[in-house]
Amino acid sequence: MTTTQINVILCSILETLDETPGGSPESILYLAAQQHVPDVDWGQIVYVLTSSRLVTSENHRMKIADRGRGIAKMSRDFRAKAVRA
């Protein structure tokens, strides 16, 4: 995976979780990521998200943490500006 692919997956997951109050099963997030990047290293993605405390993962269910909400908002704002440009 390239750095760009990793960043796209991370931001997509954070934005999705920010819109899903109860969190999401990891399997659903994995399948969505795999559609865009077939060789996704899911273990690496989960490690980055959990070790940086952007999400919590319990019983294979991810929930966004406060730190993750901030990045999700920045990602949405950046995308909105890029679309307007």
C-alpha cells in the first residue's frame, strides 16, 4: 500500500465512524477498504487507528474516539474545500 492509499483508508474509516454513533463492525470497514485497495493490510490499519487512540476496538467493533472526531472533521472540511475549488 502507498502512503496515499493508507491516508485515504484512514480518513474514510474515521469519517464513517464519526457518522455512526454506535460504531461499526470491523468486517464492514475491512470490506469497504478492500474494495478500494485490494491488497490492504488490515492489521496495519487497525494498529495505526488504535495505537494513535483515534478509535477503540472491542469485540471486533470500532468506535471513534474524540481524537478521531477531530481528524474526521478536518478531513471533511478539506474535501469540501477541494470540491469547491
